[in-house]
Amino acid sequence: MKNFVQRAIQKIDQLDNKQIVDILRSQADEVEMLESVLESMQDGVILTDEKLLILYANSHCRTLVPMARLRSYEGLPLARVLEDEQVLRYILLCVQQAGEDEHNEFTFQKGDSVQTIAIQVFTYKSSSIRSRSSFVIMFSDVTEHNANEARLRRSENLASMTTMAAGVAHEIKNPLAAMQIHLQLLKKAFVRKHSLTIDDAQRYIDVLEEEISRLNGIVVDFLFAVRPMDTRLRLGQLNRTIEEVCAFVEPELQEHRVQVNRDLCTSLPRIEFDEHLVKQALLNLIKNAMNAMEGGGRLTVQSRLDGNLVLVRVVDTGIGMDERTQQKIFEPYFTTKASGTGLGLTVVYKIMKEHKGDISVKSKLGEGTTFTLAFPVPKSERLALDQTTTTEGRYEA
Ligand code: ADP
Ligand code: MG
């Protein structure tokens, strides 16, 4: 249709009046059809010229954003019609192409409920001679969509809470049973002897104390794993945090005959991370590595830049894991240790999710294990990255 009209315009001096009237009619029909399409949409649509004079507005607009009560908006400046300053400011920013990072959802009170409206602004460049830009402004009601997403997140959390709670119930059974047995033994010994010396009672008390501390560990770990994390992401240099963690654990590792290697990339961009949480994650991984190297070994902590990711690897030369174990290690309460809680890696996984990052594992029985944490590099830092960056550079601390 567009091509037909373009061709007709080129030959306009060769057309007679009737032909021109026919073309105009067909154009009017097309405009009418487009208008009825725009009217039938759930979204609000406003079309303006480059000076933000309204060329067209469908009738849904006024139900979505506050607008002046007028019969028609055509020919009026957008600023006179839109009655919400923030919305107007956002649209102006978009039009000046500075609004990329602006929030494009706005909330409005509507009767008893709150409505969330997403706003998008598109630039339309006309192909006609004037080649001016016009703008299409779309308003969509995303209240229901957002509510559904929140519901989904809540039910995911609830599901993992239930798994965790079931795990806790299972975990506390053993220490409670041990305590019950030892209390009964203590009672029997007391009945038998009538009076007990501290030496008689000591072995029962020891077990009770040990089990109480185990219970405490289970509850503290559980709370840490289910509690919403108070994550404070700040832009910073991850190498520094890795250094601090290594310095902190080195004496204990040396005592266990584990040698610590640092292998840090010199040209890491800054990333957004919560220092406290990342330290916690690294400590959990290093503690597991130490447990896997009973007779000593080598622990390597590595940082690398890989595309838009900063990778941190914790590599050990310990006992390793078979495939089946590897598939289960991030599940809450999965442990192969007599006194393990099985929550260490669950917490690391959760911390990486808070950073919009990821964790992966590679392991071979009898040879060792590598855990890799991947952190996204923020957009602002990607631009600052030197093109010639080598990912194999070493970091001098
Ligand atoms: P826990 O340390 O309390 O057992 P984790 O969640 O930290 O709980 O680890 C779960 C399991 O994953 C461990 O019991 C162990 O079997 C396995 N695992 C974790 N890290 C390593 C490692 N570096 N080498 C070998 N096995 C590991
Ligand atoms: Mg652990």
C-alpha cells in the first residue's frame, strides 16, 4: 500500500481528479483501519510530532495515566495534556535520548488499588522529504504481570523453605535422640548410686554438650540459609578481598600441611559485590577444600577475566568427587561428612545468586576439585576495559 501511494505521488501531475480522489479515499480507509486497530489495543498509544504536538491518542491513554479531561487531544502539546510531571519528565528524557537508564514503571492510585504502568517511547523517522522524527509513546498496565512474578518468586522461596524445614526436622532428630539416651543413662546411674561424683557424670555431660552445640550449628546454618540476605553490592576490586581471605586462612591451612597458591589476574575490572558475603563464600569453599585434603596438599585461589565475567576458582588436590556426588552437593543438607551440616555449598550458591552470578564444579575422584565462581562485570566497567587486556596476567600483591 505504502509503495503504491509513493508511486502515485511521483506521478501526481499525470493523474486526473478522480484518480486523486480515489487515492485519498483509499488512504482515508487505511487510516480508519489503523485507528480501529489502535483503539482495540489494551495499551495506550500517543503519537506526536518532533515538537511533541499530539497527532493521535487512543482512548485507552486516559485510563492508564492522568490526562486532562478533554474530548480530543489532537493538535495539543503533550505537556498540556499529561497531568503527571514525572511521566512527562521521563518522556522528555527519552526523547532527548538520555532516558535509557531511567525507570520506566510508574505507579498510580486507582480507586482502592495501585496500578503499575510501564512507559516506552519509540522514535519514528518518516521516510518523506521532511524526514522529521515523530514519537510513539506506549502505556501498558503491568500490574498483573508484576504481581504474577512476585507470586512466582514467593512460591519458589516457600518451596525451598519447606525443603529446608524438612531437612532441619530430620537433622535435629539425631542429636535429640543422643541427648535423650544420655539423659536416661545419667538418670539410671543416679538411681543406681544415689549420689554421683562429677567424674561419674562427666562422660554423659560431655555428650550432652557436644549434641547441644551440634543443634546450635544446625539452627544457625539453617537461619543463615533461609533468611533473606542483606546484600550490599559495592563496586570494588575482588583481588583485594581474595588476598584478605587467603591471608586469614593461610596459618590454619599450613598447620594442615596445605600450601596456599595465589594466582590472581592483574587486570581485573572492578565488579559489584558484597565483601562480607563473598568472604563467606570463599571461606566455605576453602574449608571444604581443606577437609578434602586430610593428608595435606595444595590449594590454589585464582582470578581471571573471561569476556564479561570475572571468574574466581578454588582448586584443591584433595579426594575429589564422583559424578553422583557432584550432582547433589548444592542440595541443602547433602553431606558425606560425619559432622557436616551440608549447608556450606547451599549458602555459596545463594550468595552467587545474590550477585547475579553462578557457581560450577569440576572434580575427579582421587585427583581434586575445582569450584568456579562467576561474577558479571557491570556495563560501566566493560567500557573501561582495555582492549588488549590479557586474561593470563598475574597480580602482584
Ligand atoms: P558439608 O561441608 O557440611 O558437608 P557442604 O555443602 O559444604 O557441606 O558440602 C557438601 C558436600 O560436598 C561435602 O560433604 C562433600 O562431600 C562435597 N564437597 C564439597 N567440597 C568438596 C571438595 N572440595 N572436595 C571434595 N568434596 C567436596
Ligand atoms: Mg562445607
